[in-house]
Amino acid sequence: MFDSALIPLAHEFVRWLLVPTIGLLLALVALALWEVGQVIGERLAGLRRLRERGSLDAVEAYGRRRIERADVLARVAPMLGLMGTLIPLGPGIAALSRGEFEILARAVSVAFDTTVIGLAVGIVGFIIGRLRRRWYDRVMGEIEAANGDHHAAA
């Protein structure tokens, strides 16, 4: 079963994925930091401006895009963290069988680091997504109530 010529090819392909996985994780860290700044701006002034415009469709479209970005962080970062965990463990376990503890230690270190980064970014994305859902729902409710009041006055 493990004698197939495809096995070494698969190992090489998986090893090749580690660097892009770590790169994507670091890009998601940068995106998470950007999103934290965006959330602060939304809370301080952005939501008020959207409410003042009074366009329910605009708020819905804008909110959907913002929430989707947070959802990407919440879902993709932990997946990449898991990939970054599993990829180095294969060579690390192989190194253990050869008594190469230094290689095993590096592999386990990379595995833990990518797990923590992926989970931390996922947590940030989850919290941002929940906050945005609540905020945009509230703004849309306020706009609907204001539009209903205008219709009643007319």
C-alpha cells in the first residue's frame, strides 16, 4: 500500500504547501488587524453615517460585505492553522524514528505556532462577525423604523 510511486510525489506536494500556508496565515493576521481598525471606525462613526444616509439596501449590501470578510477570517484561519499543524508533523515523526530530535522539535514548534495563529485569527474574525451582525441589524431596524414613521406622517 505504501509502495506506490505516488506516495513520494504526494509527500513533496504536501511539503511544498507549508510555506504558502504560513504565508497565508500571516496575511490573515494582517487582515485581522486591519479589520479590528475597521470595526473601531465603524463603531465610532461609520454606523452613524450609514444610518444618516437612510438607505436600507446600501446598509444591507455594505454590512454583508463586511460580515463576509470577518467570516472568512473565522473559517479559513483555523483551517490553515490545522494545515500548518499537520504538514510538519509527517517529517517530524519520520525524524523521530531516525532519532533526529532537533528536526522533531522544529516540526512540533511550527505545528504549535501555526495552530495558535490560526485559532487566534479565527477568534478575532468570529468576534468581529458577531459584532457586525448585531450592529448592522440594529442600524437596519432603525432605518426601517424611521421609514415607517415617515410613511405614517405622510
